[in-house]
Amino acid sequence: MLLDQLFDTIIPNLQHFPLLGKDFLAEPQGSVESSMLLQKIKSGTPEDASIRQYLSKDYLVLYWLDSQEIVLLSIKHHRQLNFNIQ
């Protein structure tokens, strides 16, 4: 169940290892439009912050990380494959 996994695994892992997920903004994009949108997101992201993605069993978690906090942005089932920024 998602809530069990969220509270038992995902949140504790991110609290202890906030850089556990890979850098979402460093992922190659498949189109010009998504590359342009990604550049827009990067330009609005402070230097001490990153957007990361973490795979935990059946779920892909997109989260914001900066020096002060971790914010969960989206949680998708792995069958949705990935986060498409378009």
C-alpha cells in the first residue's frame, strides 16, 4: 500500500539520505519543447536546490531538495514510467 511505503520507507530514506534520488534536471530530454521547458525550470531553481527522482518498489517519487527542506512534488506508480515535463 502506498501510504505504508511512504511512511515506512520513502520518507525515512529521504530524511537520512536526501541525495538518494537522481537529479531529475540532469536527465536528457527527448524533444526541443521539453528541453526548453527544462531550461526554464533550471533557471528558476536556486543554486542550493535540486529536483530529484527516487524509485521505491512500485513508486517513482519526484521531490524538491534544498538546504532547508525536502518537499514531495509527485508520486506515480512505476507503470506510468517517468515524469514527462510536457
